[in-house]
Amino acid sequence: MRTRGKTLLGVGSGLLALVLIGAGALAVMNRPLSRAEVDRSIEAQLRAAVESDAGLSSALLTIYSADDDRLMQYAVGSERPGSPEPAGVDSRYHSASVGKTMLATVYGQLVDEGVVDFDDPAANWLDDGELAGLFTVDGVDHAAGITLGQLLSHTSGVADYLAGPVVSGPTMLEEIAADPDRIYAPADLLAVSRERQQPIAPPGQAFSYSDTGYVLLGLALERIEGKPYAQILDDRIFAPLGMSDSEFMTEFGPGRGILALDVSGVDLSERGALSADWAGGGVVTTMHDLLRFTRAFEQGDLLSAPTRAELTRFEQEIEPGIRYGKGIMQFRFSELSPLLFSMSDVRGAVGATGSFALYDPSSDTYYIANFGAMGYDQEAIEQLVDARLLVDRLAE
């Protein structure tokens, strides 16, 4: 299967360069560290990231080891550029594509309940107008056969309205930068792919990351459940898990009380264009709540073991060392760089704004973070590597 990965997900070459630069230092800096030394080093690492990047106003990181119930949390910077209010470990933030894992989890619950199957055609719950023009390749319209599983795994062939190339007109990010107060409905997002883009490939022939596919999944889910997507997440994820600081955004503008989110130099945290994420993300949360969700997912509290195994079957290769299942990514660090041969794999969700919620099954450790700047996902994974190298030196 061909792979057409989104540049926002391409971390391999950058990570390799980072490790090569630091390899000499790592060779000599391998003595055990106290908890206080690790805390100071990670805080300094995060502060340096904020101070060196004009797009960042804050950096948050949580590391939780379930094996010994060790919680390490860090927050540096301010709520937004120029604000006197510091960011905190309990600050709320827009989690970008981390929300895709929540959507995939809801579909998994419906599979467990016998309501749907991953092989069901999405057209069962979407009308012809919504699907029109999104899946026509070489004159053949494949819309009727696109499955829920293909949309979840980004193998449907549909374009990506948010970050994909256009054949006419502005890209979505250019449009947002020009009019950050516009509020988008799901139909507006589909129209970008329909009117300005072309499908990537026939279904099942290529992996191509697509927020358009997740808008379709969100619309289909509303038809299946008979309620708005925000209510679905409340009923199935947030309320059962006690995620009281989490919500799916339905209102936009001033007073949202979330950390700054830089997109092309514009803070969208209090602007209407943040609505452009919708079911491809759209969740405001905290590190505490995301840790709660990720633990529930991994401990089997949300899905049956076979369904969770289906979501975490990482069959799609984005690039060497980075794979995708259904709504969930995997990082194989030993494949990303030979210098990370001993670093264990993690899986979970990563957003293009440098937000992630990841889990290491081998050590039963969770990593939650937010940096809040579009295109910072590569750097966020580099920050994760640096933090893991420090925690690995923590003296017992």
C-alpha cells in the first residue's frame, strides 16, 4: 500500500538529527539522577523550548508510571503571549487530533454493542450530497463502498481539508490566517475538499492522513446515535470517566479560558476559526483528564480486548518508525534512529499543535503534553525523547 503521510507527522529525520547532535553528550552523561535533578532538567528543557520559539507561550508535560504510582508534572510559560497569568498543570487546552482517538473509541464501543461493524459502508449514514465529489478517482465514484474502517485508518483516499494541498483557491490554513473569526460548519469543511482538492487514491490503496474523513465519521456518528457529537462524547467518554474539565467545543470566541493556540502567528484560542477542527479534534481538556482517558482505554475500561486490539493493529506505515491503526498512532523509536535502539515503543494520539497522549506498554507509563502551536508535533516528540532519556536515569 502506498503511503502519503502528512508533513505534520514526519518526525523521523528531525528526530534522527536531534539524537545525532546529542549522542556525544549522552555517552558521558549517564550517571543516575535524583528526582530533584530530573525535575529541574525537564523544567529547564521545557522553558528553553518556550523561550526559543515565538509560537509557544507555554509547555505542559505529565509523566505517570502506573507501576510505582509516580506522577511527574510540569508547566512553564504563560496562558498566552504577554499574559501575566502562568500556565499550570491543570490548565485547559485544545488537544487537536488527540480527539481522533476518542472518536475511534466511540466507534469501537458501537462495534462491541453490535450496532456497527468496521466494514460497514459509511454511506449507510451519510447522504449523497455529503459524499459527492470526495471519492471520485479517474471518473469512478467510490463513495458507496467507503467503509468506516477505511475512514478511521486514513485509507479511504479522501483529501485532507486542513493541511492537504489544493488545486485552486487558498489552503485551509491560509484561509484561517486571513479570517480567523470565521466559524465553520462541518459542511464548510467538506466543501474545501470537494471544491479545492482532489482525492488521493482509490479506497484501500494508500494511507493518507485526512481530517476530512473524520468529519464524515463525526456526521455518521451523529446519525447513528441520534444526537450531536458533543453530547455523544459527554455521554460515552467524559461523564463516565469523570472528565469534568473536558468538552467538545461548540462555542467559540473570547472567554473560552484555554491556553493560547498559535496558527500561522495568530492565537486561535479565542477566535471562531478554531471551529475548523470539528470531529478531527475539537476537544478541550487537561492533562489530568487525558491521563484518565488514556488509562481507561489501555486498561480495558472502554472497549473489549478484541476491539481494542483492532484499533491498535498498526498496519499503516506513515514513515519508518511511525505507524497508524484506527485513530491511534505508534512510535517505534528503534526504527526512528539506531541510537534509540533501547527506547521502547509508545502508542496513542498526537496532534499537529504539539499535543499528545501516549502510552508505553512495556513500562506501564503514560506521557501527556501540550505545546500549543500548529506544526509543533515533530518538536513535541523530540521533547518526549529528551524527557524519557532523563527519566530513564532516575535513581530508584
